[in-house]
Amino acid sequence: MEMQEKDTLFLMTLAAFGAVLASALATFIQWIVVLPLTIAVFLLMILTYLLHRKGAVHFSENAEKWAMILTLLVFIAAFIYLYRPV
């Protein structure tokens, strides 16, 4: 695995850790809403770390591609819903 790919996976794991920390702090205020998000991001952090250990770069690249396509489709649907004629 190239050094740049290792750096990217490390930064992804670090970002997931930051999301866990931020959502854990928010859990003290609104625990009913935020607790499922905290658990989901924590599981995502563990999955990212395991992918980093096994060297599954191709899987993460495909997952990134499909996540970007899904995000684009959600944005398109949101704009159609928001700006549809009445």
C-alpha cells in the first residue's frame, strides 16, 4: 500500500474519531436523538480501522464512488422537492 493511501486512511480514521467525540459531547444534552448517531459513527470508525489493517483500498475506493453518487442523487432529489412548482 502506498504511503499516500495510508495517510488518507489514517485521516479518515481520525475524522471518524472526531465525529465520535463531538457526538459524545452532544449526547449529554440530547441523548435520545444523538446516541444512535454516536453508535453508528463509532462502528464506522472501527470498520475504517479494520479496512486500514487489511489493506482493502479498492473496497474503500468503490465505497467512496458509490457514496458520492448517492449524495449527488440525494442533492438532486432535495432540490427538486424544495423548488417544485406549487
